[in-house]
Amino acid sequence: MTSPPGDDLRQHVPPYVALVRIFAVLGMSAAAALGIFLLLVPAWIPGLIALACTIPFFILMRLVEGTAESPE
């Protein structure tokens, strides 16, 4: 009665996952902003390369989150 109804389902995430998430979001946003800026300049090839640099940050974030998930 004192705990909220989904409290037993709460999972604890290790601190390194939060740090990697912050790093990945900063990296993705910086690469995307630079890519959009370069596409507007128009520097097509460097802009597309900068936009493609967002993918490794996303993959890094998913890999680290996958290691922190508890097996079912």
C-alpha cells in the first residue's frame, strides 16, 4: 500500500550506462548538427559523412545498454 503499483518491476541501471548514454547523446547531437549545417552550406560529402557519424554513437549506446540488461 505504501509503494507505487509498478515498484517491483523497477530495474537498477549501473552508473556507467548513464555515462555512456550522456556521451552517446552528445556525440549524436553534435554529429547531426554539424551534418545538417554542412548540408545547408552546401558541402554534401562532408555533411553526409558527419550524419553517418551518428550511427556509431547509437550502436555504442545500444551495446552498453544490452550488457546492463538482466537476462530473462
